[in-house]
Amino acid sequence: EDQVTQSPEALRLQEGESSSLNCSYTVSGLRGLFWYRQDPGKGPEFLFTLYSAGEEKEKERLKATLTKKESFLHITAPKPEDSATYLCAVQVQAGTALIFGKGTTLSVSS
Amino acid sequence: GAGVSQSPSNKVTEKGKDVELRCDPISGHTALYWYRQSLGQGLEFLIYFQGNSAPDKSGLPSDRFSAERTGGSVSTLTIQRTQQEDSAVYLCARKPSAGTDTQYFGPGTRLTVL
């Protein structure tokens, strides 16, 4: 069964304290891996798509990396506005539905 | 924004009533997806529409759930005889073109079944 597991479930950081979120996956085949950010009461907001092991993508304080079994979302010098739930999802075949993990809720305090 | 509008934003209903949730992919799409997000659970796939193909209904949890897409655009998710376990946020997403795999989500409809 295709499965996505995110850890930790919750993460509390001080402003400026860098850390990483983990997304491990077990799938029959990987078309792509997606990261989304979700604020309370809103729909997920797209961050990154990764397609192959070794690929990296960056956006402001966020960097996503991919290996054959997992992906990391690195947060460098976070700010309070980075507080949100970060969702990881995989797609097995093009055009099909995404399989989501349960997310990591990040809280950054000043 | 994500180019997806959903209505209503909130819906409260009584157990046993039918509800209709609407998704309007205002910015165009080649595929449209419905997901459900329950408290403490990840997003769960329900159904998706792509082109003129038959919809993939493999994620619908029971035959009380159905969806249609009219005119190749607006979609309606219908839940008949609602149960308390149907309480969740229902999210719609669009895939803008054949050249991307990315799905862009609407704001969701929060359904509460009393």
C-alpha cells in the first residue's frame, strides 16, 4: 500500500533556529513529491515539486530535497510568519490523485 | 490565488439531510480533484475528473457520495443522508494544464453534521 509518513507531528522553534521536517514514503512508483503549506482555515498552498533523487528546490527560507525514500524540508532562520502546517504528498502516476501525509505543524516564536 | 472557488465556505446540517458542495475552477483546468480533510487525518482523495474520461471514483467512501462536473467546469459533490462522520473540510483542486503535475487548492468547505 502506498504510504506517506511525516515527522515530527509538531515542531516548536525559536525565531532564527533552523531545523528540518521529514517526509518518508513507500510507493509502488514515484511520479513526483509535493510540498504544501496550509494555514488555519485555508486550503493548502503549493510550495515545491520534486521529481528525482538528488533534486533540490529553494524558496526564501525553505529548501526541499529528495532521496529515493524520503524528502526533507529545511527551514533556515525561520520567522513567526513561517508558522503553519506543512504537508507532503506523492503522486504515483501523472494526473492521478495525491497521497498525503498527516503534516507537520510548525510554530515559530519570536 | 489558486484559481479555485468553493461554496459555501461553511455548511451546518442535520444528520440524515443531503448536502451539495460546489467547486468552480475559475482559472481553467485539465483535471479537477476532490479531497476530504478530517480532524487529525491527512487529506484523503475522493474523486477526480480529467478531460472527457470517466471520473476516477475509487476514493469515495460510500455510495452516499457522488460528484459531477457540468460543462467541463463547475463540479458539485453531493452527500446523501449525511452522517456525523462526514464532518470534515472538503477541498477541491485543479490541475491547470497538461504540462504540470501541480494541483492548486481552493479554500475548502467546512461541513458540520449535527
